[in-house]
Amino acid sequence: MGFSIDKEKCVGCGVCAFTCLFGAISAEDDAAQHYEIDADKCIECSQCMNMCPNSAIAPPEGWKPIQSVHIIPEKCKGCSLCARVCKAGAPTGVVKEPFTIQDDKCFRCGLCASKCRFEAIEVTYTE
């Protein structure tokens, strides 16, 4: 089902839409009193939920936040795809050499891992 916005709690501040790097959140109408999440664009990174001042955004049932994301150097071919898809600029490196992820930039969305062709990115989830 994906993340959802409780319209009773949403005050229309727009912090969620501003925070979403994937363009998945927009105003429900021209008055911008409430916002909605486009499930096709949402990658469930939880940034909107973390930033919402009214706790109006809820994750889907069974969702677990990502605890860490790291690249396994032995598997990484240095193709740079992870760096190209990351909106936060967390993966860095030199093409044809193993990349690394800058933990201070990574907001743990897992997009890089889902795109890696070599299964070189490991994601661990919180319990």
C-alpha cells in the first residue's frame, strides 16, 4: 500500500513535499490544505515521515526502516550506477574501482541497492 498521510493530522505545511527528493508528494488541491503521496513515485525512504511536524505520515504495515547501507568492495565493479541514481550524492568513487557510501550523506532509502547490477550493496534493516 505504501506510506500514507492522515488528513486529520495534516496541516498543509508542505514540509513533506519539500523534503521528498523523488517528487512523490504534492498538494491535493490548489488550496494546498492537504498533501498526498503518489505510490508510483514513492520509494519508501521515510524522509517525509521523519520530517513531518505533526506525525501525519504513516508507513505501510510491516515496513522496517533501513539501519545501514554499505558497498561490498569485492563485488563492486565501479560502474557508478549507484552514484548516478542517488539523490543525496552518498556513493562516491572512481569509475572501475570500488565505490563507497558516505554515511553522513546517505539517508538510507535503498535505491542504490535496488539498482546495483552486481549485488554489491548490502542493506540492513532495524528490527
